[in-house]
Amino acid sequence: MIPQDDPAAPPTIHPVAQDQPPYARHLGLRITHATPDRIEGQMTVTPELINRNGVLHGGAIMSLADNLAGTGSFVHLGPGEGTTTLESKTNFFRPVLPGDTVTAIAVPLHRGRKTTIWQTTILRGDGKPAAMVIQTQMTLRQTDAG
């Protein structure tokens, strides 16, 4: 058996992350790593994802980050729980050109009983940061009242 920190080890993908919603598939998102402490994914910039300036649309970047943070939150949920984005802030650093593939890395900054805060870094194919997103995910619990 190959240890998980070995570069020859196959990617680790939590079962929850393997079942992505249709919107993630529409974006072309590929989850490449998903553990409780790190979610990674890649997305290739297709013509459908560019803006009027000819670069990756900011909404696509935010969608990518939101999906990774939501996936990371789902990894931690118990039976009958869900999650939703409560707040999200994005800083854009560099444009991403069509044909490039971005890599997104989401890590939890805080895990509370009701909220989880995630930081997602979006890297261009050349390794330079294109954006950083910090968002709060709220845990939804079923109640007896509903």
C-alpha cells in the first residue's frame, strides 16, 4: 500500500465529493482531491466560461470556489444535515485566458457547530494566483417543527 503523502499515491477523493451536482459538471469541474481538511479541483477555461473581455468570468471563478467549499462542508455533515453559503468574498488578482486550466484549493479556516469558513485559492496554469475566495457555509439541520 502506498502512503497518501507519497507523490505516486492515487488521489484521495471522499465519497461525498464523487457525486457532484449537474451545475459543477456544466462548469467542467473535476474534483481531484477531497479529504476533510482539503478539497481540490480543476476547471478548464472554455469559450462558454469567458466574459466580454475574453478571460475567465468572475462568476465562474466564484462558482468553482463555492462548489469546493460546499463540498468540503458536506464532507463534515451528519445525517439529516445540509449546508448553504451564508457569505462569500472574492479578490481577483490576475486574468485567466481561454484554454488555461485553473486549480482551486479549499481549506477550512474555522469549523464551528453552525458555520464553517473556507478559503479557496484559484491558481492559473502557470501557478500564479488568479483569485482568493473566503466564504462562510452554514449548517442546516432538520427540525421537528417542519
